Amino acid sequence: MLQSKLFTKTIKELPKDETSFNARQLIRAGFIDKLAAGVYSFLPLGLLVHDKICRIIREEMDAIGGQEILMPALIPKESWAATNRWENFDALFRLIGGDKKEYGLGATHEEVVTPLVKKFIFSYKDLPAAVYQIQTKFRNELRAKAGLIRGREFSMKDLYSFHADEKDLNKFYEIVIKSYFKIFSRCGLGDLTYLTYALGGTFSKYSHEFQTLAKTGEDTIYLCKKCKIAVNKEIIEEQKVCPQCKKKDFVEEKAVEVGNIFKLGTRFSKPFGFSYMDEKGGKQDVIMGCYGLGPSRLMGTVVEVCHDEQGMIWPEEIAPFRVHLIEVRSKEAKVKKETEKLYNDLRKNGVEVLYDDRDEISAGEKFAEADLIGCPYRLVVSEKTLAKDSVEVKKRDKKEVEMVKISEVAKRITNNA
């Protein structure tokens, strides 16, 4: 993409009521725009990152047998009432349609997915099954002050699994845990993210969260570094030792919750009469699990932990572009010609490039914007580099600058993919 054609610009003035680091950085760099507290527009650069996170999630969900669907966000009152959540769900946005009927905006989708899947599963032969969606969620969040990490409107991947018995649920539950860690690793958070024991299970003693260590995190966890698992602050009095090694050797850390998983059991299948015929012809309730992970929250968390004083440092697999190519303004026509040639060569080799071709911007301003935007590689073409038939190559997370022959740049970048 030519940066001169990018309709967004980096900005210096931020919304006065925006206090979260991730939102301030993303707004400054032109990735998102704030409409209201907890409500943001995703601009071209931001949408590129968000969609790459979604692609990773889809690949990993498909790999464990998940089938993607898309459910409505407008859910009739009757669906919520069937599980007693119309009156008891504090964060639910409620509204009345032109038909005088009451609706709730989708904050979660158990009330939709359960009767939906019930229409297609009748026998033990139909189980197990797993469906997921990536969809906009709405929650009447009172503390929408953490940017993309805690919003009123946000994207969510929710996977639901359906099983004949608890044993099969437990087996799939462990598969999802491994899948989630693959997602976090591909998004650059693998070494910082821990499986965390939490309250809230309806079918088992605990549910589980995935917590990413971050100094600005809203959550407090107690980490067993030996076992690389943690306990949420809400259950530390109940679970005073590591669930795995049984030692009380916790380290208190601040963290951001980037995912959660629950064994639902029959909490939702019973209200909707969702049962199956077993091998002996008997009627049994379907056992369920649910697994949440927010792409937008994950994006905000990456910004909270992957940055320096100059700006963001995007992990390579989710960066908006792999390369930020900078043309240093010159009276020599050769500089523009060689930069354009390099831009086209990189693209032919499948490299995503943001090419700063703007003539009215100084080199210093271009470098500052490149650091703020945070693409993995910065390439600079100038009279100085061309005198050596080379290009200046710098990785965003390194201080060192390397001179690489123009003829070798495309190969160097693609080999490091």
C-alpha cells in the first residue's frame, strides 16, 4: 500500500477521556478511532491486524474440528428467559423493537446456539460436535476504560462443543487448551500467557482463564513459575497451593485476561430440552462446553506488552504489513525509481509492504511514524544507501541497522518469514 493513499493519518491530539495505553497508541497511529467509551471504529491498519488475528483463530479452530457459523446479534427476550438470564444478566443491552417485542443484544450466545444445534443432533452417532463464530458482542459495561481490552462493543470468538458424556467433554477441553496456546504463540504472547484457575464453573469446581502478564493489567494472578500455571485472585484463599505441584510458591503478577473456557455440563441443554438417544435407546442430556477468545481484546493486549517508547512492535504474523518501506526525499530521480522497483519486487515475492512515498514529509517524521506504526521491518532507500547499491534494513525490535544489497533484500526478507 502507498502511504500517500492511506486516508488515515497519525495524530497528536487524543480524546481527552482516553486513559488506556492500548487505545492511545492505536488512535495515535491511526489504527482505530473512538466513537464513545468502549466503542471504536477499526481503520484500515487496525482492521488488517484484527483480521489477521481472526485468520489465526479460524485456522486453529478448524484444526480441532470446529465448524464456523454466524448467529444473530438480536436475540428475542424469550430465549434469555428460558435460562433465567433476561432479568439476571447485568451487562445485557435490552431494547424494544418496532413490533413492540423485547430483545437483548448478543452478549453471549448459549441461548441461541443450544436450540440451534438441537435441530441437527438426535443420536449418540451425531456427537461430539463443535461450532464457533467470530461476531460482534455487546455488553453494558460500566467500566469501559481499558480501550480494546474492556469494551461495550467488541469482537468475540465463541466456540461451543456438544458431547455424550463428561469424559468426552474433558478430552475436548484439553484439546482446546492446547489450541489456545497455539493462537497466543502465533500472536506473540505465548511466553507471557498462563492457564489460570478461576471460579465460575457450572459443571466443575473451576473454570479456566488465559492470563497474559502485563504491568497495566486489571487482574491479579498468583503464578507458579515451576508449573507455568496460575490461580486467579478470586480463588486464592480457596486454592492456597499450586493445583499441579501442590506447593505454595506463588508470585503475584498483574495480567490481562485474553480467553476463558467453561465446562457447562447441562446448564443450557436442560432448559431447551436438548437430549440425544444413547446406544441402548435411552434419552440423555447433551453435555456442553464453551470457549471464548476476543480478537479485539487480544489486539489491545498485544499493544500493552509489545511496545517501546517510540511506539508499537507488532509480532510478525499479525503486523498490518511486514515491511515499512521509506523513500528519503531527494532531487535524484534514481531514489524514487529504485524505491518503486523494490516495492514492486517485494510485493511480487508475497511481502506485504507499506510504502511511504510522501514527498512533503521529512525523513525524521517518516522514521518516527514507522516506529509508531510498528511493522517488523523498516527499509530505507536514500542517496546514501544507493551510493553503496544497498538498502538500510532495521528490525523494529532491534537497534542495529544493516546495509543489504538491493538485489538481496527481497530474498532476505522472505527467508526470515
